[in-house]
Amino acid sequence: MSDINEEKFRRMTESPVGPLIAKLAVPCIISMLVTSFYNMADTFFVGQLKSNSATGAVGVVFSMMAIIQAVGFFFGHGSGNYISRELGKKNYAEAEKMAATGFFSALAAGTLIMLIGEIFLEELAYLLGSTETILPYTMAYLKAILLGAPWITASFVLNNQLRFQGNASYGMVGITCGAILNIILDPILIFGFDMGIAGAGYATVISQFVSFCVLLMGMQKKGSIKLCFSNIQLKWYYYKNIIAGGFPSLARQGLASVATISLNHAAGPYGDAVIAAMGVVQRIAMFGASAMIGFGQGFQPFCGFNFGAGLYKRVKEGFYFCVKTSSAFLLMIAAVGFIFAPEIISLFRDDPEVIRIGTTAMRFQCMTFVTHGWIVMSNMMTQVIGKSVQATFLAAARQGLFFIPAVLILSGIIDVLGIQLAQSIADIGTFLCAIPIQLKVLKELDNKNI
């Protein structure tokens, strides 16, 4: 185990920056793309039910999925950031204690979400933005999704802990197995067993449980930190570090959920077609950004190891490599999305009104898509190196500080157009804030090298 860790340390701190990050990023990109397929698959197959209400229900419950994922990211990133820094310092025992603490805490939190959600199911459905016409579909889908909350939160922790150790390939296998199973089960349960939208929910839960089991086996592989119940540390020191490293992710994902709820409430008065259209656009945008986020996730273990080892010049070099590469990629994706927006929207819902509304919203988002490169990489770097205040602000800015006010205010002023414009306005505002924040952090790294 020691020899393997020594070899990993040398690889992370001595290998050429660009090729190393690219190698680390490949399994992360695949994992992110595959994760997006979970919601994309449900949206696609539910769309075949020919009901705007059913499609809208998937969009409504997406905000609950975001909450569950936020808890997983909180414990996964919080423990993972700490693990990567400790591995960079060669403190392997500390890394094992944090791994167990983060994993079992997430499993307990997911169980609590499941119990509370099932008890207050109808109230939760309305809170998420369900209308009367969407409610029966929302409750059927939500009831199933909540059953998977423990496995979903724990899976996100396992995937992130593996990634922060530099073992992202194990996480990729676990996530991919679950996604493939989800795609297979969706049509079988929705149409074959005539379960409707509930079938999509149960397909997701079953596939997430299988993914959880595969990821758990990945933690037992040679070179990975072993999870041991006896290593749990119910001490403030460990939870303080989880909060510092994970709160930006909780803010980002949690506010993404609040943003979706706000979007659903803003869109509700204009009919189910608007809710369905914006739900589809959200998933498409998330899929388009997932490869870029995966690339940044390949940067995070590199950043943590090298920052922990005091190699600040390599950290800065890695940041700029990721920004340039991701920005070029985003420009290409945005061009494709802008040109073929109607065709892409129609893949998920063939209703002309949904396509018309979604096309405009998607084209607005494509116009500001390139800003995500600097925003996301800045957020990831500040989070890993322990700049919790800056990381939390950047995480909260896009979906919280800018999007929520924009969608609520603009929808009341310019109606549906305001809903379609809100995300682009939020992107511009966040980008303008991220530039000076990150430049100051990079300057501090320069001073450390002196």
C-alpha cells in the first residue's frame, strides 16, 4: 500500500501538467456524462408518454434530485478535498479516518431525507413547484426517487472520494454500470410493466443501488483507501473540514434546487408547456456542461496533491490549462446547441409549443455558455485549496444570488421571455464576479512561491 501511494504521489507532483490532468479527467468526464444520462433518460422516455404534465413532473422532481445530490456532494467534496491534501502530505491514516466519516455520515443523511420526504410527500410536491395538473405524476415519480436517497448520497461520496485519490476510473465504472442499467430499465418499467412515470423513478432507484454496490467494491481495490466503520470520527475537527470543503458544493447544488423550484413557480402561471420546456432545457444544458465539469474534476485531485505538497506553480499552471481547454470546448458545444436547438429539444418532447419556448431559452444560454470555463475552474480551485469563503460565494452566485432574483423579477416584467433570459443574465453576473476573485487567489499563489 505504501509503495502504491508513493508512486501515486510522484505521478501527481512530477508528471507533465497537461497530459496528467487530461488522463485524470477522462474517467471524470465519462462519469459526469453518464450521470447526466440518468435524468436525460427519464426525460426522454417519459416524454414518449405524450403528456406535458408527465414531462413537467420530471422537471419538478429534478429539484429534489438536486437536493439529494447536494448532500452527496457536500460530504463527498468535503471529505475528498481533505483526503487529497492529506495524501499530498502523506498522512494516510488521517485520509482513512476522513473517508469513513464522510461516507457513513452521507448514508445517514440520505436515510433521513428519505424518511422525511415519504412522510410529507404531497406537501413536498407542492413545495417543489408542482401544479394541480402535474401533482399526480409528481407524487408517483417523487415517491420512487426518495427511496433511493441513501444510495444516491452515498454513491456521490464514493465517486468523489475515489476521484480525489486519483482513482477516478473506479468511479467511472460504477457510475457507468448504473446509467446503462437505467437506460435498459426505463422502457421496460414505463411501458413493458405499464408503470408510467413511476417506472422511471424505480428504474433510477434500482440503477443507483447497483452503482452504489459497484462503487463500494471500487473502494476495496488495491491503491484505494479502505472504508472501515471503526475509523468514523464524530469529532468537530473532521466535520469542520467537511463543512469547509463541502459547503461550496452544498451551496451550488442546493441553490440549483432552489433555482429550479423558483423556475417552476415562475413558469407555473404560463402553463405546463413552459414548465416542460424549461425542464428539458435544464437537462440539455446540464449535459452540455457535464463534460467540462468532468474535466475540472480531473484538475481537483491534481490541485489538492500539489497544493498539499507546496508546489504552487504547478497548481497555477494546471488552472490555466483547464480554463483554456474547457473554454475552447464550450465554444464548440455552444455553437452546435445554438444552431440545432429546435432539433435537440424535439428529441425529448415533440409538442410545438414546448419546442418553440425551449429553443429560445436554449439559444440564450448558448450565448453565455463559454463563461462557465472560468467560473467552474475558479470555484473548483478555491474549494480544493481551502478558500472556503471565495468558493462558497462563487458556488452560490450563479444559481442563487443572480438566477433566483432574475427569474422571479423578469417573469413578472416580461413574462415568459424573462424566464428564458434569466440563466444567461445570471451567467454574465457570475463571470464578472469570478474574474477579480480568482485573479487575487492566483496572485496569492505567486507570493507563496517567493
